[in-house]
Amino acid sequence: MNIELKQACNTDKPYLLNLRLQTMVEHLEREGIFLSDEAHLCRLEEDYASSHLLIIDKVTVGTLKFRLLNREVEIMQLQIDPQFQKQGLGRYTLRHMFEQYPDLPFSLTVLKHNPARHLYFALGFRTYDEDEFEYHMRRPAQHTLMA
């Protein structure tokens, strides 16, 4: 598989908003979080410069929003289009990121009832904190895992 992360531009916002609605509403509502479309758009636009279209084998399959912050890679969003889910693309994407930044730890948050948390555990993330709705997870730098 060939992976490409293409910086999202303003014309990608309708696709990304639709993707967010398809992939997040169910999990948010299960937590008791009910957001308007405007609130979803605000969340999408937050740190928009960190948003990337996730393209695998020349097909746009989702989005990855991440940033480098304080010598750490923060995964802000990983959303796979429902038609491409359950094919290992999230795992493949994260492994690709680990290869790109082997000397940096990774962090993310995941809604408590989102099944993606099992993927994160399998990839070496561990919970270090939590709040009412989310687990806060961290994965050490790859070279630390190999030591």
C-alpha cells in the first residue's frame, strides 16, 4: 500500500465535515454528547492547518489531523470513511506515522466507548489519564519500545 498525506485545503471542508458526521456522531452520542452541525464544523476548523487527506493507493480513504508539539506527535483525529473501515487502514496509517517519527512519542484521546481504543492498545498506546468522556493515551518513541 502506498500512503500519501495531502494537506487539506478549504475546498476539502465539505468532504471532511461529512466524514466527521459519518464517523463521529454515533460515538459522541453514545457518550451523551450531542453537537449541532455548526459545532462539528467548529471542531473541524480547529487547527485546520494540521488536517490531511489520507490517500492510500491513490484513493482518498479518510483524514488524519496531527501536529508536532513539544517533541511529541499528537494525533488529533484519525477518521476512515465507513466504506473503507475494517480493512486495517487505521493500523496501517498509524504504523506509517511511527516510521516517519520513530524518535518521538505519540499521544491521542479516544472516546471511552469508541472501539478504536482497542486498536490503539494493540499498537502500544497506554492510558495515562481520563476525563468524563475520553481516555488520554500515549505511546513511547519507537526506539524506546525496541530497547
